[in-house]
Amino acid sequence: MMAWRNGEWFPQPDNAEVSVIHPGPCHLARLALGCPRIGLDASRLQLGAKAEVARWQPVVRQLLAREKLTDAIIRLIVASRADALPTEWLTARALPPTPSTIDLFQLKTVRDQPEWLPRPKSGPWRNSSEAWRELKSLTPRLDVEGLQFDALGHLAEATRSSLAWWDGNVWNFPAAVTGRLLGTAAAQFRGVLMQAGCSVKDTAEGFPFHAQAVVVLRSTFSGGAVLAQKYIGLDGTTLWQASADQDAPRRHLAALAQWRSQRAIILA
């Protein structure tokens, strides 16, 4: 794949992890808050400082054209260098199809704690990379997610997704003490639920076996979220399965998809 860096173009391995592109500390999201942590002035960034269409459009257009992509995941990496000026990488890879449902896998990798808050949701910290590799060692399927628990056994989040679950009365999100980070899609879903008058709370507990529905939230999903079908333990047995009646969760996911579609930014 091709990558843009500070106005120049460089070939990179397909689906290269951030550590391959830049081995040092870097940040992907919430840049204005994260940059001071590595001694950068966010106002000096070419792309990452502001979400301005005029600033992003020429680069994104060229990047997509070079990769012959229309639907793609755009990744911005910001890193420091010896002269304290920022280095910005922009890469694109094909957007994988959104699965209809997802199977959840139990992982051994314990969720790490954030070094600071607010911490970039999409930052490639070592613990998430380890969890992702563990999941890939269990199954090559794309319609799966691995679950991470904190040191106390509380459900925190998935390798690349946030989580929420419905117990029939209340919508639950992992509490901040678990080390979870409230990603963009999760924050949007919480807002949609609250606007609909649903009860919402933060919870620190193990896997919610009492849950009627578990929602996997990820910004790259077409509607922002997918329902989980089952939870598979380390020995391969099914430990939990979603209830047959998923009408109420599906209504809220449809509302989330509609909310997101109304707020899309068009670069064309």
C-alpha cells in the first residue's frame, strides 16, 4: 500500500501495523490532547490539527486514487522526531465488509491501564496489539472479536471495538475503572440511547451472562455497531448466546446508523 508522510509518498507493506510504519511513540486520535504528551504542538500539524475538508481533501483523494479504493479505512499517525517537529503518516486500506453478527472469543491477554486520560482510543498500545495477535491465533475469521478483561476480571473492551450490553432493563457500558476507552461509536450509541429515554449505566463486572444482547461498537462498521451472536471460551465451548428476541436492540442500532449517516463528512 502507499502512504503519505509530510507531503511525500512511500510504499508500505499491506496492512502494516503502526509499529512497522513508525516504531516510536505516536498517536492516532484526539491529537490536540495527545500531542503534548510527546512534546508536540498540535497547531503545527499539517492534517491532524483540524478536521478541515479543504486540508484533507487533496491528500485523501490522491491516497485513495493510488490505492484504487473508494471505501477505505484512513489511518493518521502522528509522531515526534529529533528536532521536535511532527511527522504525520496517512495510510489507507480497504474497508472490510461489516458482518451481520459477531462471535466473541475469550482472551488471555489482560487489559492494560491507560498511561493518561484522555487516551487516544485508536492508539496502538502494546496490549491491544498482543490481544489482536492472540485473536488471530485462535481463528482466521473476520466476523469475530476478542474480549479483554482487566486484572480483576472485569470486562473492559474488545481488541478493536467498544462494548455495550442490554440486560432487559438497562444498557450497560464497561466502567472507566476497567481501563476501557469510550470510543467514538460507543459515545454516539450512548447518546442515541439516552435520547430515546433508555436507562444507561457504567458497570464493572465479568462477562454479563445475564445479558440478552451484547453490542460490538466500531466506527468502521457501516452502521457503527453489530450484535454479538455468542461468546466462546478458551476451551472452544459456547459460554453465552444472545436471546432469540433482538428486536429492541436492533431498533437502537438502526437509530445509531441513522444518526451517523446524517453526520457524515463528504470529501468528494
